[in-house]
Amino acid sequence: MKNKYFEEKKFDILENRDVSLFGAFSCSGTVRFSVSIPKEMAAESVVMVIHKDGWGGKKELYGKVRFTDVKNDGDCLTFSHELNFKKFGDTEDTDKTGLYYYHYAVENDEGTVYLGGERPLALTELKDFVGERQLLLYNDAYKTSESYRRGVVYQIFVDRFKRSGKCGVKEGAMLNEDWDNGIPQYAEYPGAPLPNNMFFGGDLYGVAEELEYIASLGVSTIYLCPVFDAYSNHKYDTGDYLSVDSMFGGDVALRELCDLAREYGIDVILDGVFNHTGDDSVYFNRHGKYDSLGAYQSKESPYYDWYNFSQFPEEYDSWWGVKILPRVDSSNEDYRRFICNSVIDKWMCTGIAGWRLDVADEISDLFLEDLRTAVKERNPDGVIIGEVWEDATDKVAYGERRKYLLGGQLDSVMNYPLRAAIIAYTMHGDAEALRWATETLYRRYPKQSSDNLLNFLGTHDTERILTVLGGEPCGNRSNRELSTAKMNDDQRRVAVDRLKFAYAVIAGLPGAPCVFYGDEAGLEGYRDPFCRKPFPWSNINRELLRHYRRIGRIRKNNEVFRDGLFRVLKLTPEHFVYVREPFTYGDEKIIVAASRVGKICLKFPDKVRKLYGADEQVREYTVNEGGVEYFACPRDMNIDEII
């Protein structure tokens, strides 16, 4: 039985659609599962063994389904069965949402072969039941934002993007006037105390001044790092959730930015830091700077129950032991009401279109559910993206299996697995890592979640992507050494070529491609805070910028990218070719062909449009080493033999 090809296909009965690429469905849906077995195996029966996730000691729900519909299918026998998820299990009214696993038991006169695996179609033999297939059932009403996925997302660390000169410097802050060459304030070593009170003076008016530039990148959403009043330059130590920091221009500047951005077809979303506050805040008020009775000051404080003290007032829960970031109990009802009513209401009414949630895996299920309700009541198309670093469908945090994508919490998540895979492929040709981060994750995630993934190569928490792709590794170098470390000319040339390749690949994949401010301009830098340098307005890498603009136009102007199906045509250490095929939007499918090593020769049945650079009609095309090309062709064109 070795080297036999087993295949699973799935068909959604209610939607009348082939859903073989997916493994996440509405909990009241009906899907026909079909398994094709080579005739030479002489299979007598196929049994689907399915069980609900038993993480945390929960009772597992088991079921066995014998496939009784058998069809002679050329060289195979195809066994099928329609599975009604609503009727699966003990009763029809039991909530069926959640994570399941399943495998197939194929019986013949020699015994039983067990099949599973991670590929969308191909089934592989299992050993000791390791590698079962995953099935996720989500709420019937689960819908995600449609406007968010229209184009590119642009992430801005406000203090470092653009200085308008309209905002003053508040008490306790230091202004670094050297925008072009200034070095961000850094600690002696990672984790050492740091005041984080040195600013470069970027503000929201500066962002508004550059909306035309931002729009030229194909941007439809601006994602702002925290803007609320806080002591630090990074603002992840919130001081007041109901006020935009005065150094950023205050509430008026945010409203004006949202209004003006809409004229460019751009939405604005905010970074919601709801797991912790600053110790220097209205709510904790350790330093007594606010006109409030903070939790640190008195047990009679209205905010006291928001925090967990082990020994009042000096010992309290904080984010990863960082004392200036006291952790909030996000399951606290009063805190949930405050955020989901007062905070969400104010800023959604101001004009923002959604939220990116900081450290979502540290926030309670209750909070996430209440927040989703609040956001969607104010804007049904509002987006909620969670910071999750792993596969969000089977994520375990603090001993609990999380429910991010079942319909009651997040629209989607930050796609860290894809970032790692794109880097590994670009640098080393790791095709299997890329296959897992695309085919496998798109099968595991609800399609509407995949469509809203935040796909990025760098953020405020990572090294600059240009440095990753061309610079020397950090090694044991000190922060002092890293603060001035730069690539030489040869390293930069290699890094720029690799970045052009990586961005062109990621921009066409399901989800919204995200650009961290300055990546498109050639900004480099090592770990935080060196990845947060001011935007190089006086020294933009024009080659990179042209590339980002061209790719951004392709991404925004072709509707198929909003929710098109993804299918791999070829994936090897040398070449990655995939297609986005219309699902709801678009009349054409788009092929993305990336040649990491060597060349790819493509031959189409008829002429197609080459989209990168000047549009032209081609029937044959050779993609050179290091190149990525986009081709648009009729949705009914057969492209399986083009390579």
C-alpha cells in the first residue's frame, strides 16, 4: 500500500459549492465528504472517525460514520457521505461550534489503514494516529469585515512617521531634534529599565499631511500604533483611554485624520491595549499625576478591582513582570463595561473603523466576546484583528483552548506563521514551511478569517525586514553596538532584491498585506527600539518605493484578492506559483509566479495580461531569477499545464 494516492474532496450542499480546500464550516452546514481509494487496494469500507477536542480534560464527543455511497471512479473507488454538522453528536440543539479532529479507517481483507494529514486534498497514512485532520465548526452568523480587505494596510508608529510642528512637548518628555540621524533611546540590555520618554515629535497631523503618499501604496487601511494619552513614546502604557495624547494632536487630530482619510478611500483602525495599563495612569495613578483616586493609591478606588494585588500596594500582577505595566483583569465586569461601552463608543463615533488587539491571548474570552458585540453594533463592518503569534485555530493560552475564530470574538489575526515562512523561503528555500503556512492554515481557518488575515513582513515588535534579509544577525552584540549597526552597500543590494521578492509574494496571498511604515522606503534596524527609527523622508529608496507602489496598485485594483480562492500550482525550493480564483468578486483569476532560483517558463493556452509594470499581453513568459510576476487571465482558462 506504499506510495498510493488517497484523496479527500468536500462539497457544501447548502452553498452548492466545492469546498475541498477548506476544513472550517458553519456549525449548521451539510458537507459531503468523499474519499477516493485506488482500486488495487480492494477497499471494502471507509469509516470516518471524528471527535471533539478534549483539551483541558473536557469530555470528548466521538462519532463514527460509515461511508455507504460507493462509486466506481476510473482507477479509484470513491466512498462518500453527507455529514450534517447540526445533527452530529447527542442532540440537535447542542452547541456544535468548536474544534474537532478526524481520520479515516479504510478496511480491506489485509486489515485497516488509517488516513489523515494536513494537505487540502491528499491524504496520507497515519502512524499512531498522529496527524489527524482538523475540522473547525464556527457560528452560523460569523461574518468578517469586507472593507478591511480592499487593499493594503499601512502600520504607523506615530512618533516616528512625520512631524507637523503643530504639537508641543509635554512635561516629562524630551524631544530629539535629529529626525534624519537620531538614535532611539535604548536600554543597556534587553529588558533593562528605560524611561522611554524621548520623542522625535511625529503626530497625527503629520500622518494627515502624507495621505496622498500613503494612498499611492494601494493602502485602504491605516493601522495606528497606540495613540491614547500615555507617558512613553510607544504608548503601550495607556494613561487615559478616553484621550488622544496631546503630543499627537489630541482628539481633534484623530477626528480630522479619520475624516480626511475617508476622502482617499482609507479607513483608520487603532491599537487596543486592553490587557494592561500604565502605572502612570488615571486608573492606577502610582505617581499621583492624575486627578483621580487610582488603584495603587487606595482600596477605595473605583479602579481597585480592575487589578490583582498580592500585597497592596507594591505587589501586583503586571505584563510579563514589567512593573510599569500593571495587568488588568479583563474578565472584570466593570472594566468590560467601561471599555466596551465608553471607550469603544467614543472612538468608533470619532470615525475609526476597527481595532487591532494587543496580546489577544492574554485577554479573557468574556472580554473578547463583549468587545466584538460592541464593535459590530456600532459598525457591522468594523474589523477586529488579534495579536496571535501561532495558529489561531488550536491556540492554547494559560491552559485554555482559545475560541478566536468561532464567530464570537475576532475577525482574524496577525499572520506571524506566514511571516516566518516567507522569510524562510526567501532566504533558504524552505518550501514545506511555506506550504504549511499557506495551504494548511487556509484549510484550518474559516475562509472569512483567512480573507482578513494581517499579512506582514515586519512590525514594531520585529527587526526591520530589510535587516533580516540582508544584515548580519544580532548575535551577542550589545544594544550600543546595534544602535548604529548598518548594512554595507553589497548587503543592502541583496536585501533590497530579497525584499522586493518577499513583498510581491506575500501581497497576493489571502488576507490584507501590511506595510510597516518605512519598509517601502528602505528603513533598516535591529530589535526594538531600533526598528522604530524615524521615517527617512530625506533618503527614500526609490527603487523599493516604486516596487511597493506597483504591487499595491495590483493588489487594490483586482477584486479577486478580496476573497479569491488560493491554490498552489507549483511549490519547490526554487519556484512558487499560485493562483487566486474568483469566489465572490472578480471576473479574472490571477497567477502569481515567483522564481527564487533559476527561471520559470510559463506557456498559457491563450494571451493573458501581465500586470507588473506596463500592462501587456503575453502567451509565453519567462520569469527570471529573483523575479515575481502577476498574470490576469479569464476565470475559465485551464492553467494546470502552464508550467
